Amino acid sequence: ITDLKNEIFVEYNGLLPNLFVEGKSAVVEGLLKDKKYFIATTILAKHDENYMPPEVANSLKKNKLNK
């Protein structure tokens, strides 16, 4: 993973999300072992700013109808 200034090696033993693509943003959770080595427990592919999970969209629709 890089922030374009620094790089860190990430170890992850699981299935990557379908939307995970090299060069795109991701959220990685886990344990930093040292300055250059991270053990990931979760990797989430980031959506664009317009994405809304279906559960959230449905909840918002229900709340609008109940007002």
C-alpha cells in the first residue's frame, strides 16, 4: 500500500473484495508489525463518494415515508 510518499507491505490471507483494484483506494484494518509491515485482518474496497450501500438507501427511504 502506498500514499505516494511511503510504501508498506501488507499481508492478507483472505478473499479480496470484488471491487478491489490495484491503484484504487482501500481501507485496511489489522496490526502494524513494524514501520514497513502490516498484517491485515480486513480489506474493504472504497466506492466513489456517490455510493450508498443498499441497506442504508432502503433505511433512508423508509424514514422519508414515515415522516
